[in-house]
Amino acid sequence: MSVPLRLGFLTHLHGVAEPRRLYRDYVELFVAAEELGFDSCWVAQHHFDASAGGLPSPFPFLASVAERTHRIRLGTAVVTLPLEDPIRVAEDAAVLDALSGGRVELGVGSGTDPATFAAFGKNAERRREDNSAAVAVLTAALAGHPIQGTGLRLQPIAPGLAGRVWQAAFSRGGAAYVGGHGSRLLLNRAAFGSDGRTDDVQESWAKAYLAAYPGSADQVRIGLSRGVYPAADKRAAKAVIEAPVLRMAERMIRARRFPAGLSPEEYFERMHISYGSPEEVAERLAGDRVLPLATDLIVQFSPAAPPLDAAITALELLATRVAPALGWKPAAVDAQAKALLI
């Protein structure tokens, strides 16, 4: 892409602290990300299973982040739309957009977990069809069209938010569908369930999206999520991430998405994690086949959940040594933002 690379940070809000402390620590982490010049911060939505992530309701959390920040974009990656009323999602997103001064990046997806769908009384077998129908309702409402055949329209209005809808895709056909509908594209940190290297698999997805996108090249947005953990060296990074990676691998094995009996390093590879010194992380990311097609690099520590101080240190390494090596330049923090950070 010819546009400048944007840098985002995504979290699943993992951790063992009680919820109030957990959420407050992650708010502080996003405040630090803004101060370091990150362009966006993103949260994942997870229901019921804290081992997958600790945040079922992204909008209240991001409203708290909005009150402590000034510039950084606020993203959902992703809201499981078939479990939601799309009009209520539009209303929540519109309120957050108003509170934040137009900073919302609204990522949605179809979801995967059958148990969660059952808990909500939804049919997981219909999740793709239900997601497509809900996206159409959501984007029409955000664009200010009459809602569901009535004369009613969304309030508060959300200027431009309909153009800031991102959709997750997990296949080449899915990516082409997202492109054909003019949404922004979110690519997962790893092509789980595939035997191929993640960037080899996802490269064709990104190209299918670009081929199907109906707008001009300067409107294209591809968000590339990648697992990272920079530290003093590979041994130090591995000490932080190995245990959570192996716990996640056990869940993937039970779900028959990973084979059993691999080494930790092989599971790191299955999850497509770049770890080690900042130079090693940058070198690995620079070789990612999808990165030249992406407009946004969205890094995450998941499944690792380092303490707040360690997480801020890792963010500093990403902002000062890793991302600049990839051509990223930090956003300036103006006087008003600095005042909010004091």
C-alpha cells in the first residue's frame, strides 16, 4: 500500500485480577498507547469464557477509554453481530462516536462458538447468513436511512461511521464478500485450522478483498492482526508467553484445530507469533507476506497477559524500535492530549 502504515494495539483483556482492577489496568494501557503515538486501540468481545477474553461489552469499556484519551482511534475486533440486535449496536456505537469525537472503528464478525450461540438462543449454523443480514441493517442505520421500513432514523446521528465498519474474514471467499460490500477488512492473527503458514494463506484473502473492493484505492483499509511479544531477547520473551501459548494450544487441540504433541516453538508458529528482541520481531514482521497489502498493523500480546508495567514496556519497544523499522511513524501527541494524560 502507498498510504502510511497505521499501528494499532488489540487486547482480549486477559488477566486474573478482579474485573474492576482488570478493566482499569487496560484503560491505563490504552492511555499509554496513545502517549506512545499508536494510531488505534482495539478490544475483542468474548462471552462467558474468561480464558478466551474478559470483555463481553466493548462499548462501555471504550467509553471509559474515550474519557481518558484524545486522539487514539477506538476499535472493536470484533462484535459478534449475529448475537446482537444490529440497531442496538448502531445506537451504542453512535453514542460512543459522539462521546469520543468521531473516533470509533466498528469491527464486526460472525462468531464461531456453538455454545455461546446456544446460550443466546441463536442458531450457530445460520451465523454467516444472520451476520450478512445484520451488517446490512447496521450500515443502513448508521448511514441515516429509515430503519426497517419505518420513518425512524438513528439518533444520535453518527457522521461517517457507516464508512468505518470493518468486517472480519476467515476465508478467501469471505474476504471477497467483505470487499464487494465496501467494508474495511480485518484479518485474524493466525489462520487457525490451516496447515499452511498464516501469511501464505491470508495473502490470497487480502488480494481477493482488493479485487472485489468497489471504491478507489485510497479508501481501502486492511487491518492485519499479529501476535507479538518484544523483550530483551528470545529467552526473555519465551518466559512470558510460553505458558499461555500452551494453554491456548490445549484448547485448540480439544477443538481439533491443532494437532497434539508439537513443541512449544511449533505452537508459536501455529499462532504466527513474532517474539524475541525488537530486532527479531521487526525482522519477522517485515517478512510477512500480507504486510505490504495492509494499511493497519494491529499487534496483540494475546494469549499472553503481562502485568501492566511489563505490557507498557513491550508497547514502548513496539513504538520505538519495532514499528519504526517497518516504516511506521508515531502520531504526534499535542498539548491537549498531554493534559489529559497527566
